[in-house]
Amino acid sequence: MKQGCDVQNAATQAITLTVAQAATYVGVSTKTIYRAVEDGRLKAAALGRSGGIRIRPEWIDEWIDGDIYLPKEQPARPSRRPYAQAAARQQPRRGFLHP
């Protein structure tokens, strides 16, 4: 827990973060950070030919604020037993127990 606090403090003081630091700052995997950068959802600065990237904490905050999950309203599913609806509409049977 103390390590997470240290990363939070370092993130607020740092100009840029590595991918590992950014992942710890947000609480996700490094793969998620790389995927967000590749998709263009998260800004990043490329460093030289090595392919290393750095991310500013305010860019992460913008990414988090912009990626709000709102689930889509799901349409009503049809009954898995369509005959049950038809049976409910039918009149009760007349027979031995029901004259």
C-alpha cells in the first residue's frame, strides 16, 4: 500500500511517467496503457528510436475523465419458452378434476 502512495506522490510531482509508473498510478496493467496509447485514447510522448514513451499525469487524468463507461440499454430478451406464454393465455382444461 505504501508503494502505491509513493507512486501517487511521484506522479503529482513528475513531469512525465513511464508506462509502468502510469499503470501503477491508474491501477491497470501496462498492456492496458499501451493499448490506450495505440488506440489514440491516451496521449503519449515518444522518446527517440528506442520506442520508449512517456506520459504526463494530466494526460492520464484526461483519459480517465473521457472514458466513462455507460452501459447500453439492452433490449428485452424473448422468452426461452415461447410455449409457456401461449399456455398462460389458454383457458384451464376441463376434465376429470375440473368439471
